[in-house]
Amino acid sequence: MAKLKANTSLNQLRNRYRLVIMNDDTYEEVVTFKLSRLSVYIMLSSIFVILVSLTVALLVFTPLKEYLPGYGSKHSRRELQVLKMKTDSLEQSMRYKDLYLQNIKKVLAGDIETPLDTTVIKVPKEPTIKE
């Protein structure tokens, strides 16, 4: 039974149809095409593949690819990385300077808390040489 269904669907793809284009005023046949579902499917698939391949080739082999989001020239990408590193280093130096200025303000205001030294260091006396 499965063989018959496969055979009938294959036959439906191979059935021939006629497409006639007629002039509406004179009812004269302008063009006649003999088509099957399989030939229409193959033709449409071929056109789709050709259009996709032409579009991909146009984007890959021309400068149009630079207009795609996320893709730029290597030079601009390198410049962006250098600028990002410079920005990061400038932000870090600004943080260090702000911390330094805050510490200076604390010292000038007398708000500095000095930690008490709880360790006792015993320094031996230097022996004196007697002659």
C-alpha cells in the first residue's frame, strides 16, 4: 500500500499541465508552456539558489559588507580596540587621582585615623668596642 501512495505522489509531480497566456482583446494565444509540478519546483528552487548565491557573493566580494552591522574593516576594528584600551586606562587614572585627592583632603582636615602600633620591636644595642 505504501508503494502505491509513493507511486501516485510521484505521478502527481510528473503530470503535465498546460499554461496558456492569451491576449484578452483578441483571445489569441500569446505563449504556451507545458509544465509539470516537478519542473516548476525545480525551476523555483534553482532561481532561489541562484539569487541567494549572487547576494552572498555580492556581500562577500564587494565593500558592501562594511555596511552590515557587526562587520567593519580591520583598520576600524583595530582603532576601536585601541580607543577602548585608552579609555579604560584614563578611567583608572581618574579613579587613582580622585582617591589621592580624597586622602589629601582627609589629611588637611585632620580626619586621618592612624592605626596604633601594637607590636613592640626590640632593637638590640650595638656592642661598643673597647680598646
